[in-house]
Amino acid sequence: MTRDEIGELAAAYALGALEGGELARFEALLRAQDADALAALRDAESTLVDLAAAAPTPPPPAVKAALMERIAAEPVAARPPAVLPLSRRRRPLWPVILSGAMAAGLAAVVVGWSVSATYEHRLDALARDADQLKAELRSQQTVLKILRDPATQVVSLAGLPPAPSARARMLWHATAGGVFVAAGLPAPPPGKAYQLWAIAGGNAPVSAGVFSVDASGTGSLSVAPLPGVSAVNAFAVTLEPAGGRPAPSGEMYLLGKS
Amino acid sequence: MPPAVAGSETFPALIARIATGDRDAFSRFYDLAAPLAFGLIRRVLRDPEAAAEVLQEVFWQVWKEAPQYDPKRGSPEAWLVMRAKTRAIDRLRSMRRRDRTFVGPVDEAVTRAEDAPGENPAARAEDRGLVQTALAQLPEPQRRVIEMAFFDGLTQSEIATKLGEPLGTVKTRARLGLERLRGALGEGRMSAT
């Protein structure tokens, strides 16, 4: 390879414009500690540093405050391992859905038992529990209806670059609503939450609700039927300010077309 | 350029201290280097909120990955600026992908950040203020290639398609442009001192 060729690869690499086979070729040179490639890259990068340094911009003070808070919240002994595992073991989704459904069923049995044991003494409590049971039952019926109806769509959502190993599944029924389960998402930063969007035809995306994830990266959402939305083309998840936004504004984490 | 600082306060020394979990060193490094990274991020992302988020992510990476910093591969400034550039361009691409998916109105603040790359070079160049003085010394074809790659996040084959030029021409322009820029920025620094 001539010096000019190496110079071209280094320039494009530093600019972020290299791709495909050429990117692999240049990265191989860097891994092999090729002296010409390293020198050319250092030159290209230091030029871009100077270019950036020509227009420094003071960042908003809130960024440093948030960072220092995030660092202070880290356990002291928990410096991360130098090498992170390349891929996290994928947890299958169906057990998450089923265990949720089973837990809900078990909860219904427990509530029912406690109701029968005490109803003579606590009629008001009975009424309250019965309401709870009915609500529980309604939600179970919804899930059952969604699961049984052949009109239900199953949409798989794949992780996008912010979280490539994330994935999710949406069981969607136009008149009954839907059940959404996601796994492998990073915990949202403070003040942020994930928002699910339904995209139908050429219309603006419709919010299907806001959810968070637990420590293992799993989250779920039960979605009521969306007024005016029948055939959904795609579901997507973006990171938004907690509470959600009327229209998507943040990065997209998951996308699945139906 | 890092301000003149001594001993334990040079960038490499600060990175070494950050690698041991030294929060004061991190705070100092942030104060010295954040404007450099943020200047670049803001040039890639017009949306101030998205830019602030990217800056936070970049410095969070600095905190997490300081132990992996290898001085043989480049200066801490280059390490930081390349991270800032990569993350900002990732964000720009992800916003473009999102806007292609959502065929409806999105927030005004976001659409403004999505000016079509290179379509109004004069207005964009003006917006880029000081950077323009160094870039302005490049012949127009070289300047466009560098801007489209560095600030708009296009790959060299995307640039070739957009300009209707052979890929080889785009590659040569990127290399010559950077070489010339190095000369221009070097002179500027000398005349400023």
C-alpha cells in the first residue's frame, strides 16, 4: 500500500467516513500496530482536534452536575472490569410473559381466599377487594382475548444502535389493545423513560404509553386500544423525558414493522 | 489546545488519575476539555438538548473507559474528540432513521437539527463560526467533503453519490483537505501567539 493510500484510509477513518471492507482493512492495520497507519491517523486526528478547538463552546452547567451526581451514585468499589463481555446472554421473552400471567393468576387466588375468610366482618373491604378482582379479571380477559384472537398481530421489535441487543414483542389487537414486553434495554438515565409509539399509515406516531425497565433491563406495558388507530404498520420505542412527549423527540431504541 | 498546566494537571496525568477513580481529576478534566468536545458536538447536532445528552454520554465513557486509554494511540484530546464525534454522528444517524420511520410531524427542535446535509453550505458554514476561518482556506471541493463527513456524518460512498463524483476523487479530497487544513491550523496558531 502506498503512503497516499494509507493517508486516504486514515483521513476517512478519522472523519468517520470509512465503511465496509476498507474500514476492516484499516482497523486490521491499527491492530497490527502498523507504524505508517498509526502515524497517519495521529496526524489526521490531531488536525480534527485543532479544528474542534478552533470553536470551543461552554456546555450547559447541568451536564457537569448530572455527571458528578451519576459518579457519586456509583458504588466506590465497583470500578468496571477493563473488558466488558461482548454479548449478554439473551433471556427468552415468553417466560417473562408467562410468569407475569401466572403471578397475576396466583394473586387472584390469594385475594379470593382472603376475601372469603373475612367477608363477614369486613364488608367494605370485601367490596374493595371484589372491585380489585374484577379489574384483575378484566385485564386477564383482555390478555386472553388478545392471545386467542387470530386477528392479533405479533410484532417483534429489534434493538437499534443505542441498544443493539435489546428486543421486544408486541401482541396487538386493534379493538382489545395490546401487551408489550421488552428486554435488554439499558436503565434510562434520571428523568427519562421509554415511550412506545404506534405508527399507522402516513399519520403522526401515536403514543401507546410510557414504561421503565427493571435492573435486568426488562419492562412491560399493557396498552389500551388506541382511538382512531386500526392497522398499525410499526411499533417503535424512543427515550423521552419522564412522562412522555406528544411526539417522539429522543433516540430510537427499538423498531418493529408489522 | 489545553491551557498551560503543570505536572499532575496535564491531560495524560488527569486521565491516569481518572482511571483510578479520582473524581477531582475527572472534574478538572471536564472543566478543561468539555468546551472542546461540546463545540464539536454542537456543530454536528443543532438540537441543544440532544447535544447536552451526547456530551454527558461522552464524559460518562471517559469516566468508565479511562483505564483503557492508550497514549501510544494518540493524545487525550484526540481520544476525547474522536469519541465526541462518533457519538454525535451516531445520534444524528439515529435521528435521521427515526425521522424516516415516523412519517409525521416530529418536534420542531429536532427537525431543525436535521437540515439536509450540504444543501445550504453558505448558511451552515456561517453558523460554524470560527471553524469556518480554517475551513475557508480549503478549495471548495475539499471543504465540502470534510464538512459532509465530519459534521453531517455521511460515509465516503454516500458523499460520492451525493456529489456525483467517483469514490476515488472523494477519498483524495478528504486526504488533501486534511493535509491542507493541518497547514492552515498550524499557521493560525503560530500567528496567534
